[in-house]
Amino acid sequence: MIDFTRLMAVVRKEIRQFRRDTRSLVLAFVLPLVLLVFFGYAITWDVDDIRMAVVDQDHGSRARELVDAFHAAGRFTLVARLPRTADIGPLLDRGAVRMVLVIPPTFGSDLGAGRVARVQAIVDGSDANTATIAIGYTQALIQQFSSNLLLETHAASLPVDARPRVWFNEELSSRNMIVPGLVVLIMMIIAGLITSLTIAREWERGTMEQLASTPVTRLEVVLGKLLPYLVIAAADVAVTSAVGVLLFHVPFRGNWLFLVVPTFLFLTGTLGLGLAISAVSRTQLLATQIGMLATFLPGMLLSGFMFPIDVMPLPLRALTFFVPARYFLVVVRGVFLKGVGPAVLWPEAALMLLYAVITIGLAGRAFRKELA
């Protein structure tokens, strides 16, 4: 039989403990609101700002009308006008644009002669979702543009034919986009968690007294705890990348050497973040919870892995600059799918180096050998 008096006594005791536990209050009331805001703003499959370039080889009035139609649609942002098709590759390699519209030199004359005029849309397929939406928008715009011309010229068929062409992920396979992103997301979570337990473990096991009695400096402790995990995490990146290529058949078009330095920079920064968390946490449970919040949510929502950064609100877009997975994701997808190298990826490497220096500095500053 349940004694109601004892039951209510336990309930009152639990309520008092809950009210005194700040961590539980945050997890119960603050975290759901944070998750709601992040998911509500960051999770969207709509693509409303597709950066595009135009190669206009016709320079006629009809070609200008077509470009104006793309601009007026509100879905595309014209960021460059290229003089020749040879400039398309470098622009797509850097990710400066998502699509390039190529208007051939015979566009105006074909329309004037009543022939079908063809245009080409070259789309970056490294983000399969955005590429599919961009192709759909392009075909709809071309069809609307053709319908308007059909009313003017009374032609027998639609006068403009769009020919989409996908680069880097020709099959628009979501697996080719997701698997490299999973390598980044998994390594950010694992690297952040494994080091977030190291210093907290010292406190829980009572071995911090022995460490505090040694003459090693704070930076030496931080680096000494980081280096073994750096080797382990680098091996994990190699294994997961190999599995992605061999098991999931993700194309690997670049040189694996181009991944070495960015990988170590990314892992160093993420491991440093875990050490900084461990330095301020006295228990492994608290360190694990903070580590999950600091790695999983930013890696999932703010790295560009699941949702394009371009469609996020400006405040969330600003937060993405503090997420190292954003830069490493560009590197991994660039080497895997585009086959690019340091000439294109050096800005991301430089930012990950800066992030690593900051997190190592924070870890060294947060760690204290004093026992009091």
C-alpha cells in the first residue's frame, strides 16, 4: 500500500532539491526555449536567396529581359557577371555562387527567327537540396518567360528551353552531401566530449592533489591532455572518411593530403573547447551536458550541415562564425566533391587556426591547479 503522507513528503523534498539545483532549472526551463528558438529559426527547407552569376554571350535585349526576370523573381541574387565560361569553375569551387546562367551568343537571333533558344543553368550540386530547389526555380522562371514571349510572338511552341547541368554531385544524391557532413558533425561531438571529461575526472577521482603538487605549468597540463586525443581523433577522421568512400560510395576527387592540416586544426580547436569545458566543470556529468550543448547543437544547426546558412536570420548567421564545423565542412565537401585544394580552402584553414589558438588559450586560463 502507498502511504500518501510519505509520498507527499518525497514530493516536497524533490521539489525543494529541484528549486535549489540551478543546473536542473536551466535544463527544465531554459533549454526547451533555446531549442525552440534554434529549431524554429534555423530549420527551414525554403531557399529564398540563391547566389547566381550570369555569362551573357548574347548581350541583346532579350537576354537582358531574361536576366531581369531572374532578378525580379526574388529567389535569386545576381552577384557576378562573367565575361567567359572559363570563369565559372573558380567561382563555383569557392562557393561564391550556387548557380551560373549561361546565355549563348545565338539566343536573340534564335528567338527572332522563331527557333527554340536554349540557355544553360550550371548548378553546384554539393548541396543537393539547394541544387534541386534552384533547378526547380530556374525551370519555372524559364517557362514563365517563354509563356510571355509566346503571347507576344504567337509561336507554336515555347521559345526558350532550359538545360540544367549539375556540377560536383551530378546525381543530386543526398548521401554525397550528408556523409561528408556527418564526418564533421560526429568528430565535433566526439572530440568535444572526450576532452570535456579529462580534468573533471581528476577532480572526481581525487587525483587533482597529485597533479597540483607537480611543477608542470597549466599550459603543459592542457597540451599534455590534448595531444593523445588529437592522435585518436585524427585516426577517427581517417576511418570515417574511408568508410564514407568505401561503404557509401561518396566520390573523393581531391588529394587526401589537403585534408591533413585542416583536420588537425579543426580537431585541436574542438579538443581545446572540450578542455575549457572540463576546466570549469568539477563533475563529469556536468561536463558531458555542457559538452553536448556546445558541440551537438551548433554542429547540427549552425554549421551548414543540415540547413543552408544563407537562409538563416542574420543573428543566427552571425553565430555560425563561431562554429568551427562550419569551416571544416567547407573543407571536407570541397576536397571530397569538388577536388579543390589550399588555393581555395586557405581562408577556412586560417579561421580554424584562430579558433584553435583561442580555445587552447581559454583552456589554459580556465584550468587551476589550486585545490581551494
